[in-house]
Amino acid sequence: MKKPENDPLTGEQTEKTHDPRIGAWYRNLKGQLHKLQPFLVPGRLVTFQQITPEESDFFQMLIGSVRIPGSVCAVFIPPSVVQAAMWSDSSDAIATGKAGIYGIAPDAGAVVAQRCGSLQTIVNALFAFPPLHPGIDVYDDGRLLAGYTYQDQQVCADELTEILSTYLT
């Protein structure tokens, strides 16, 4: 896989793309990885202790499909963790009609990865459900370096190993 020379969304040279929304999302991902640093293990995909059975099944599929290079640290963030962070009081989620683990996000979770010890380049894979498409974005120092979309979650998972190797090793 060759690194793209142009921003996949605008077609502009990546060095000239300075979207404040992208920078904000990069800082959010960077903050999450920083908080999770003590739990990350080089060469392994980790996740949270308390996840639903469906999330555990999806995590096991990822473990079987994605090889994490030895210099990469990665975490699977399931929808229930996102839901708990956004609606810590379950009555709020129910009141807004957002019940169930997939009530707030039409995805099976995300993988966020970095070169261990460095937060400059971050890979973020989102395993969206139809009608949305799963995708992988690569951020470098606040800029979107590359973006990929896939036909389904399995293809996205299968391609994640190569993207991690290309951008983080």
C-alpha cells in the first residue's frame, strides 16, 4: 500500500490542509490515548474490562483478523464505553430514545492506534454499520494524512494490519 500524496477528501496536498475540525478530532484521539497509556501493550490490541457479549465477540473477531505490529499500541473502544461516557446516567439515554448498546453510534466500535510512546501519528478505524461504511483515517500532527473506506467491517479489519504497518512502523 502506497501512502497517498494528496488529501483523500479534498484532493489537496496534505501539507496545505489545515481544517480546525480535523485538528480538534486529532486532539481528542490524542487525549484518549494519553489517558489509556498505562493500559496499552506493545503488539497487542486491548480493550476495556466490562464490555457486552456482542462487543466481546466483535473484539475476538478483531484479534483473529488484525495483527498489531510489535511497535504499535492499540485499543478497541466499544460502543458501550462511548455510550457510558456520553450518557453516564442510563435514564438520560432512555429518555432521549437512545437505549441499547448501539443507540448512540451506528457502529460496532473503533480501534485507535499509535506508535508506542509517540502520539504524533494516530490511526483510527471505525467499524460502521450500513448504510454507513467502515473506514480508517490516519492523522499526523493534527492533519488528516489519509482516509480509507471499505464495503464492510471484515474488509476494514483485514486491511487494518497493513495500514498499521504502513503508517506506524
